[in-house]
Amino acid sequence: MILSVAHLDDDERMLVLGVVLEQFLAWVRAQSGAQQLRALLVFDEL
């Protein structure tokens, strides 16, 4: 999934990214241990 927040102002961008990170962290914590990579989260400032 690719999420672009370039069209938002700084406050809206921080809100959206905060919600996304909270949901991602909740998902990560709900996963059992594994030997393989299950997800990769990348932030690109370009």
C-alpha cells in the first residue's frame, strides 16, 4: 500500500501518519513470532 499525504498541511499530515502508525503498531503486536519478514514500513520524505 502506498499512502501519499503531500496534499495535506502539516497538522493534517501528522494526524494521518499518527493514526497509520498506531494501527500498524497494533497489528505488529498482535502477530506471533516468525522467522520471515511480514511487513516493511518505509517513510520517504522526497
